[in-house]
Amino acid sequence: MIHRSANNGHRADPKHDPGHTQDMAWGDLLSDLARDREQTKPRQRGVTMILDRCQGLVATEDLLEMVGNYVDHVKLSFGTSVLLSEAFLQRKNELIRAYNIDVYPGGTLAEVMLVQGVYPQYLTRAKVLGFTTIEVSDGTITMSRQVRADAIKRALDAGFKVISEVGKKDPAIEIPVTQLCEQIGEDLALGVDKVIMEARESGAGIGIFDASGGLRKEKLAAMLDQLRGHEDDIMWEAPRQGQQAQLILQYGPNVNLGNVKPRDVLGLEALRCGLRYETFRQFSPRLEPAESANERE
């Protein structure tokens, strides 16, 4: 046990927060199927993290105007943000923040900064660029517990929310469940907001997924047993829609899911709300019409 951006004048409209039905397309016609789905942001449960590797300003704004209510974190994957101009990245991050969404560089970039000995400067620069969150991971490098703890504490002291990640990116490296859960416990004790379980963008042969992307149920069950009481603190990377459905059926609609493709956000939220085949059967109290066609007005 573990004891719309300033450059174009658009702004996020708080009326479009989840839970406000008066301006939704179908109003309150449809009662909630998943009644315990966490609706209001900022959410601590049911967090959705999308992986952004190549979204321009227009694409980002279009995406968030449509699905910003259902996105909680945007991760600019691995080191992609290094390849962007300062002005562009600041505008992009400002736009994301306007939708009450946390934005952070990938953990691999922090690993590169640690290896090069410029992690304190990295934190300073991340603040200037408008990031709200820092991810600390050791998916590629070897990191002592002391170095990891120091990286987390430095980021917290700099005013960032911190997300950590456990697991290795190399499928050949299998970390025992006990060791993973010990690391999760240590990170949470240091004050991280969430701990990500590594699955990369492929969702195959890593973490709780086998080489074909199927759920390793025994490993998941073993982790859940040791993480009892901390389920809401874990974010499971699950890039495939079938994986997302399986985890929602396992945990319920408020499981934290990461590495979601931008194009899959609405599909994922439909899963969470019981609006797709996989979860409709699970969340609906009945599977037959409430009235016959002849009785309709």
C-alpha cells in the first residue's frame, strides 16, 4: 500500500465549461448516462491529456473551440517545442491556458536538460515560454532517486505543477510492479499532481500493454492492488481507442488517460459518457426504448 489567444482577440468563454447545458446542441434533452462523470474543470479525476506534436495556432484554436471542455492537459511531445520559435510557442501556450488547460513539454526534454546540466535554466526558460507544468521522467536515462527528487522539488519551488512518469520506453526493460509502485508513492509524497504510467505513443509492448496493444490484466491488477486509494493519482497512457474503452470499463468514466490523439478527444468523451457501444451497455440502466413509437407525440 502507498501510505482564444491574444494575437487574434479570441478568448475562452466560461459558459462553455462542461456542466452548462443551456448552450449545448441538444440542451438537457438527454439525461446523463454516466452520472458520476466529473464535468467541471479543473478536474482531479477523469483527466484527459492529449499529445501534441504538430499543431499550428489555427489548428490548436479550432481543436480547443470544439473540445476544450474535455481536455485537461496538453503535452508537447518529447523535444518538439525546441524546434519552435519563442513567439510562436508563447502564443500557443497562451491559447491553451485560456481554456484552463495545463501545458507542458515532454519528459524526454527534461531528461535531455538534466543530462546536459542545464535543468535550472530549463525551468526558468519554461516559465518565460508560458508552460504551467513540468514532467519529470526517466524513460530513457538512468536517474538516481535523489536526482529525481531534486528535479521534482526544483520544479515545484519554481511554481510549476509537476507530473512525473514511471516506466521505461525500451520494451526490453521490464520494471517490477513493486518497484513501479514504490516510485509512484515517493513521487506523490514529494507533491506531484499526477504520475503517468508509460506506454509511449504506440501503446504496444510497454507498461500495462502487451506487444499487440492488449491490456496486461494481471499486471494492471497487481498495480491496482498496491495503489489502492491512489487510483485518481495515476494517469494511464492509452493512445488506442480500444485501450481507452477497456480502462473506462475497468475504472469507470473518471479514469485519467494520457497520450490521447487530438482527433480522438470527442470519441473518448463519448466513451466516458456512455454514448458509444462499448460503454452504453455498461452505464445505461436499460437497453430498451422507454416508449413505443406509437405512443410518441
